[in-house]
Amino acid sequence: MKRKTLLSWSSGKDSAWALHVLRADPRYEVAGLFTVVNAKYDRVAMHGARADLLRLQAKAAGLPLREIPIPDPCSDEEYAGAMRAFVDECTRAGVECMAFGDLYLEDVRAYREKQLAGTGIEPIFPLWNRPTDALVKEMLAAGLKAYIACVDTRKLPARFAGRELTEALLAEFPEGVDLCAENGEFHTVAVAGPMFREAIEVEIGEIVERDGFAFADAKGKDEVGRMKDEL
């Protein structure tokens, strides 16, 4: 019997590809997505993507989306409390696994494993230790389309914000930049690919530089409401 699994959904290419990989694995049933959202700005806490775009992605993937709101600013204790409450809810709902799109950062994996230890929910990492240069090219060759939504300007020039991720763009990256951005060089929003039933139309709006980052405001052309399906 397939194990009921939720996928941590960042809005970017790695979580989108993790969904594609999981759906091909007979051991798991992807029952939904979950994302931490900054309640003040209604955006993904890490990437800055609009929550409306998250909902469009979930609709295109054919999955319910659970948004976990956190305040702004948010202390470590508040964040941990929000996640504990969510994990408790998932345990009661019979969730057996939580999947993450992490690639090779051992400290991040260890943190996730610690947070789920003793809960009965197994953390799984379907992309773990995949060579990142080959992985991103595999994604693009399979039809994944994504835009760079956020750039760490200490690692990558701001001019890359808002641009579509292509092999030609990868060739422009400075030496030392991880092509999957596992070191936080950039974040993406995925808008098409084999994990979606249809492509998501987006407009790239204003580019804003703030606190060492350049953000491209990706807006979905259609608004959707929160999906009502229960996990």
C-alpha cells in the first residue's frame, strides 16, 4: 500500500521536480502540498512568491495546498510552534511521510529529521545527492519552466532576477554558483512541467532590491481561491 505523503512546497523548481519524482515512485501517494507563508505579506516566507501563485501551482498540480501562516517578524520559537501544530495535525490525519526537495545540505536535512523524530512521520528526500549540474539540465529537458524570483546579490548579480531559467542562462552564471542554487544563490517559481496539468501564465513585475537580495514580483494572470480539499 502506498504511504500517504505530503510535500514541502517552496514554489520553486526543486520542490516541483520532487513532486514529479514522487509520483513515479510506487511507494508513495502524494496527498498534498504544504508551504510556510508570511501572514503579513501573504507570500512564501523564504522565496517571496505571492500566495496567489502558490494556489495556482497547487491547482495545476491537482493537489490541495496547506498554508502554514507565520507572523512577521517571526521568532524561532514561533516558527517551531507553528510547525509542531501542523505536524500534530498531520499525524492525526494519517500522514506517514513528509517529503523535501533538499539536495545535499546535511545540516538542513538533520534539522528536518530532528523536527519529525518521534512523530511517526518519516522525512524523505527524493532528490538527495543528485549531481546538481545534471539535475537542473534534466529538469529543463523534461519541460520544466521556471523564473528566478529571488537572487542573493552577494552571490549572483541582481540582473538575473526575473529571468527564465534556461541552459543559456545557466551558462551566464559566475564560476562557483551551484546550478540548482542549493547554497541559496537564487530561488525560482515553477510555472510549467510534467508535474502540472497545465502551464501557469505569469507576468514578471517590478524588480526590488532589499537587504542584499533582488526580488522579481511574479504575478499569476488568473486568481484562484484556496483549495478546499482536506488532507
